[in-house]
Amino acid sequence: MAEHNILGKAGEEEAVKFLMSHGYTICHRNWRRGRKELDIVAEKEGELIVVEVKTRKDTLFAQPHDAVTPLKVRRIVQATDAYLRFFKLDLPVRFDIITVVGEQNCFTIEHIKEAFYPPVS
């Protein structure tokens, strides 16, 4: 496995631990439906939280959350719609980003709640 994939998996694991330590229930990790994917789907206080995780070794060139482009947002929203339909859920949804910066055993985590809203079509 490539180094960036190993780092990404470690970052996602740290994000899950972070969420659980803050009272979130993890419903799914890397949920896929066709070509659509959601990194983490969690629930807290009757709200479904879709979390996009961005892991980077450092921030020399850009902040991790900058990688969540408008195209990526559209894809996450489409995947969330597929998730809601597949599980027949009727819950309010919140879209968060968790950035994980550093190396294994030495990560800095930032949780950006309500990082974006579904675009109006």
C-alpha cells in the first residue's frame, strides 16, 4: 500500500476515535453505493453527521480542508442522498470535515462542524 494510503487510513482511524470520544455513534465507515462513498457516517442527538476526513502529513502547501472542492461537496451530497434512500432515513443531516495533520501517534485533529451545506440546484 502506498504511503499516502497508509497515512489516510491512520488519519481516518484517529477521526473515528475522536468522534467516539465526543459522544458520536459511528454508523458506517467508507460506505459505498456504486461509485459514491462517504468516509464516516455518524449519529448524535438525533442528527446524522456525514464526515469527510482529510489527512495530510503537513500543511506546507495547503490546508487539508481546502481539498473539499465544490465538486467534492456535490459528490458527498449525492452519496448522502443515496445513503438516506438506501436506509430509508428521515433525519436532519449535518456535513462536517475533520482534518488530521501529522504522522501516526502525533496527529493534530480539527473538527469543522457544519463545514458546508448542500448546494442549491
